[in-house]
Amino acid sequence: MQKKIRFGIIGCSRIAANSTLPAIQTSQYAQIVNIGSRTNEKAQKFAAQFGCNKYGTYEDVLSDEDVDAVYISTPVGLHEEWAVKAANAGKHVLCEKSSTTSYLSAQKMVLSAKQNNTRLMEGFMFRFHPSHKKVLELIRNNALGRLFSFYGMYGFQAIPKSDIRYNKNLGGGILNDATCYPICASRIIFGKEPIGVTCVLNLDKETSIDERALIMMNYGNDQFAQAAVGYGLFYQSLYSVWGSEGFLKLSRSYNIPPDMSALLTLNNAKENNEISIEPANHFSLMIDGFSKEVLGIDQAAFNFEDDLLNQAKVMEAARLSSLENRFIKLSEIK
Ligand SMILES: NC(=O)c1ccc[n+]([C@@H]2O[C@H](COP(=O)([O-])OP(=O)(O)OC[C@H]3O[C@@H](n4cnc5c(N)ncnc54)[C@H](OP(=O)(O)O)[C@@H]3O)[C@@H](O)[C@H]2O)c1
């Protein structure tokens, strides 16, 4: 019988209920063994819904010897606390995006994982979707020539101010919540880290939460990425990549339902093509990818901990750029 990663759940969130727990439940590499919540009723309800015998507090999950790994989907501002506690309890950690609120926080999380010989992955499910593999394949096969620019857009309708995303103490704001996606996507497309970042974050007057973000990342060698992200906008979730010989655009780049095909538009001298990418459940692919790496069955396409640190460094540069109104070199982030 295939060995499975036994997951404990830290936080009965909406994303856990709607996407991640169903993905764990149906995975051949993972299973849910304990569900933790701040309230007993919610833990019990989730346990019943996902056919799990054990439930309790977050601490109960961490002290359970049957738990190999935890899935953390608390608000961003609480990720570090529970990721470090989980690593110290000997558990591997799959932590929702954004995993951290600062580069220092990311360093602490990775250090705790290294010290405890556990693994830590930032839960960017989108990167497991086959559409990005197809984009990378086209780039590798020179369909775009030499890459010049990445442009990402991610935005959705206004959300209520009672949401965790409007709470400063809980790590709210559009940078941590959604700008992280095109930042991560551009790092994947260029296959390297930017040398510097310029970012403007527009704040809501009432909460001081960043609601709109414009970011420019200089990848060096005449290569740039930009992204526009915000709340209170007509829905957009896409990126385009432009090179010396071609242009492509990927629809629903960051959040695509499991039954929807992604549409990739490719224009170059040889073709003007619309490529439909088969529907796929990126949450399931993420759970399988994480579990297979931890089980030693398969190596993921990226190093979990290095990637989390590199992403956090760019995020920190974006915060500092907006705060100090200047271009921030990545080398300034220590
Ligand atoms: N990958 C994706 O597509 C995706 C999509 C949405 C969100 N996310 C990420 O997932 C996480 C949760 O987002 P969500 O929208 O699902 O949030 P949510 O429904 O508000 O859930 C957050 C959960 O965190 C726990 N929590 C612990 N301390 C809390 C506090 N002080 N205030 C509020 N909740 C607290 C609660 O669980 P208990 O009451 O059970 O303790 C709560 O249900 C965030 O990190 C977010 O960035 C990822």
C-alpha cells in the first residue's frame, strides 16, 4: 500500500474547506488525520465533513504523533507562529501564501525547519497547474525569442472590511494576499530572481491596508516584470510574456477552477494560435507534489525553502520601496 502523508489541519478556513481539504481527501499520497481550530464546534464540523476521527485545538494537532505534516491556513500574520511551532514539534509544513509578512519572518521559519529536519513549502497552488509548464515549454522552444517583459494582472471585486485581509495585525493587504502571485509567476517565467524592485502600494484611509499595488521588478539584462493588482476591480487573473520573436498571454493564470480550461494565446511570425489547456485541479497537484517530495517519491521542480526565502525577499523589497518611495536593490534586503 502506498504510504501517505498524514496531515493535521491548523485553521478551519474557507480555502481549507473549499479547496485544500477536498484535495487532501482525494489524494493517493495524503490523508487528513487531525483537524485543529480555535473553536471545538468548528473543528468537529470540519472533522465530520471530511471524515476525520480526530479534532481539537491547534496544540492537539501538533502533539499528535500520527501527524506527519500540517497545512496552515490561518491569516498571514499568524503563519510564522504556527509554522515554527509545527517544525519544533517535528512536523513538515505546507503553509498558505503569503507564508510570511517579512523577510525576517521567512528566515525564522526556514531556520526552524532546517533545525528540526522538517520541510516547509509556501502553498502557491497555481504554480502546479500544467498551463505554466506549457508556457515554460514554449519559452524553452524559443517561441518568444529573447524574453523582454512579463506583465501580470490580478484583481477582484471589493471585499468586506471585516475580512482578515483588512486587518493589519493579521497581515492583511493586497501585497501579501494577491500581489504575491504575479511576483512568484514572474520569478518562475524568468527562472531567476530580480535585482531590484519599485513598488507603489495605495492604502485604504480607514484601515491603512494596501488595497492596490503596482510593482516593477528589474530582472537585469534588459528583462523586466510589472504587475497591477487590487481589490474593488473588474475580475482579472492573467499574465503575458513578450519577447523578441513572440508574445503570449495566459488566461486565469493564478486561480482557475478545476473544471475550467486555461486559454493560452500565442503570437509569433509562424503562428497565431489559441491553445486550450486541459482542466486540472492545482490544489490536488500541489498536495501530491508536496507529499511526494516529503515521501521521497519524486523531487519537486523547485527547492521549497529556497523558494520561500527568495519570494519573501522580493516581497520585502516591495514593502520597503513603497514605504521609502525608491528603487530597492534586492542586495539591500538582509
Ligand atoms: N491558495 C489560495 O488560493 C488561497 C485562497 C484564499 C486564501 N488563501 C490563504 O489562506 C489563508 C486563509 O484565507 P481564507 O480566506 O480562507 O481565510 P478565513 O476563511 O478567514 O480563515 C482563516 C482561518 O484562520 C483561523 N484563525 C486563527 N486566528 C485567527 C484570527 N485571529 N482571526 C481570524 N481567523 C483566525 C480561523 O480558523 P479557526 O477558527 O478554525 O481557528 C479562520 O477560519 C490566508 O493565508 C490566505 O492568504 C489562499
